Amino acid sequence: MTAVLATYRTVLATTGPVLPAVSFLGRLPTAMCQLGSVLLVTETSGSLAAAGVAGGALAAGQTVAGPLIGRLADRHGQRPVVLAACWANALAVTALVLAALSHMATLPLALLGLLAGLTVPQVGPLARTRLVALVRRSGADERTVNAALSWEGTLDEVSFVLGPALVGVAAAVAHPAVALALAALLLATCGSAFALHRTAGVTAPGAREAHGPTARLPRRLFRPGRHAEAREARRAARRDRPRIPAGAHALRASMALQGAMFGASQAGITALTERLGAPGHAGLVYAAMGVMSAVAGLSLVLVPARIGLPARWRAAAAGLTVLSVPLLFVGSLGALYAVVVVLGVAFAPHLITIFALTERLVPARRMAESMAFLTSSIVGGQALALALSGRLAESYGPPAAFAVAVAAAVLVLCLALTVRFRTRPENADAPCPVRPAAEAPSGSAPPA
């Protein structure tokens, strides 16, 4: 335990006390706006259908725009991109609140929800990218890098639990609009603080030794008469942009399937607690799963260094499959708590391992884009599975929704057992080869 605490102290010493606080508070609105928009539109319009459309539009916007915002951060640095996105998102959320309180029709609400999703600043993925860059720059070993990823995964888990809880409390005590107003305030203040923090430059193009086409274009290209040269330079940048390895696409699919597990589990839990006459426990059950997942994520630093990331992915996928099957047979509230809490043990290890594998596979110049793509995969998978599982639960009962979660887990296991990663030569622009938690000799094959 002392070694674990020492490792996390090393990670936090790299960032200082302010960055973790503002990055956590800056990503909290992302976890609040999805549920908050649904509750707000339901409260003001009285229509669950309109609420579903607005919430779905927000999720769709976030899924589509997440990788694009990450790509802009890779190309221009985090500071200007996050700062612009935070204020745009805060204004979009505020506009959605005002439109809902004004009882506007479904279409304007859906468009504003889409705008709110398109402008999500992706603080979580960018904070993960920044922290890993800081840790690697300090010369830390792979164990510390894994601890950094575990720390960021835990912050995500806590935000996913705390965000909806804050929305629920605000809706019960006052009005859902209060929760979204708080989200807009956090975006404008803590999101801006994250963007302006002194560490924002660590992932800027010039700081990554990327002096190729993805670095900033020379100012001379923007003088009068230089437009043709500027266009040609941009075309060259697109042509020479490092490719994403095929294995990274499999990791994105695995993350989307984990999002599907989240959505299906949420639908099944909601349906079962309603059937048992205890609908108020749905949020508590989901929160308990999130807390256990966060604890498991922090404990990953205890995994021996000899167990490589591909083996960890297979183990986490097997855990998701085996531990999700009991959901099909749950019939009481106590059993639901027990099964869901135990299932939470496998969620964070899978999520954190996927982020770690991606960090080692993709080129440094496309890291923020790749991290944002993973988060968007979760959001998209969760939204689609929630819509499908909700209908199945209404027609065939909670086990039908839980069956979607089990099927997603089986597909994750199939990916983990069949995908293989190849090492590549290490250079400034190429991603690092997949290694075990401890540094492997150069050119060695990834452990089984």
C-alpha cells in the first residue's frame, strides 16, 4: 500500500494541486448535461418524447464532435481550443435552459441540444493526454504512466457518478435548470482555468518535437499573396498526417461496447427497480457500481509489471463477460446491489487498459484526437444501447435489457482474444510499442 501511495504522490507532484481540481470540475458538466437536459425538457414540456429527442441530440453532437475537437487540440494546442469550446458550450447550455423555460418547441430544443453536444470541450480526454505527457516528460517509468491513467480513469468514474447525483439533487430540491446553470458556470470558470493552466503547453505541437507538417504553419504563409502556399501546406499536412494503427480502431470498438454495457445496465436497473417498487434506488445502484469501479481503477497499480497490457485487456474482457451474466437472473433489490457492485470491479480496469493501449499505439501528434475518440465511443455506445435496451425492457422486462449488456461483453471478449498488436520502431512521431507496465527492451514483442 505504501508503494501505491508513493506512485500516486509522484503523479500528483508532476501536476501540482490545481490541475487535478480544475480538470475534475471542468469535466463534471459533461456528466451533468445529458441527464440534466432530459429532466429539464421533461419538466418544462411534460413530454418524455421531446426530452428524449433533446437528450439524444446532445449525445449525438458530443459523439460526432469529440474527435474533431481532439484533432484541433493536437494541431493548435489545448489552450485556444479548450478555451473557445468551454465558452461556446457554456453559452449553448445557457441557451438550452432559457429555451426550455420559454417552452419552445421540440425542434429548437433539439438543435440547441445538438449545439451543446458539438461544443463539449473534452476536458477529460485532454486532461488524460496532458497528464501522460507530463509524466513521460519527467522521465517516469511505465508503472507511473499506468498510475496516471488509473488516476484519470478514477476521476472520470467519480464525475460520472457525482454529475447525475448533483442533477438529481438539484431537480428534487429546486429545478433541473439549476443543475444546468451550475454546469454552465463550471464550464466558464473551471474549464477556462484548465485551458489557461501553465501545463497547457506541454502537448502543443512545438513541445512534442513535431516539426513536420502538423506543427503550426509559418506566419509568412498568411501574408498577402501567400494563400496558395498556405493551401498547399495544409494539403501536405493532411497527406503526411500519421496514420492510426488498425489495432487502435479495435480499441475504439471495444470502448463503444463498454458504453453499450453502461447504457443497457442503466436501462435494466431502472426497469427492475421500478418493477420492484423502488424506483428511487436506480441511481443509488448505479452509483454503487461507479464507486466500486473507481476503487478497482485505483488498485490497478498493484498489478505486477510482468503482466502486459494485452493480457490485462483479455482479463478485463473476461471479467466483464463472466460478471455480467448474473444480471440475467437478478430478481430482488439486494441481489441487484450485489451483482452490480461486483460487476463494477471489471469496468474501470477495462476502460483504463484501453486508454493505456491507445496511448502506446497511436502517434503522439494524434493523441488528443484518439483519446477524445474513445470518450465519444463510450457516449455513442451508451446512447444507442440505452435507446434499444429501454424499448426491450418495456416489451420483455429487465432481463432483455441486461441481455444487451451481456452480448456487448461477449463481443468485447471476442475482440480482446482476436486482436494482436505489432511493435514499431520508436521515433518522435510514431506511437510507442505496446509494452508491459515495466519498460521492455527496445524491439521486444508485446507480452502475451
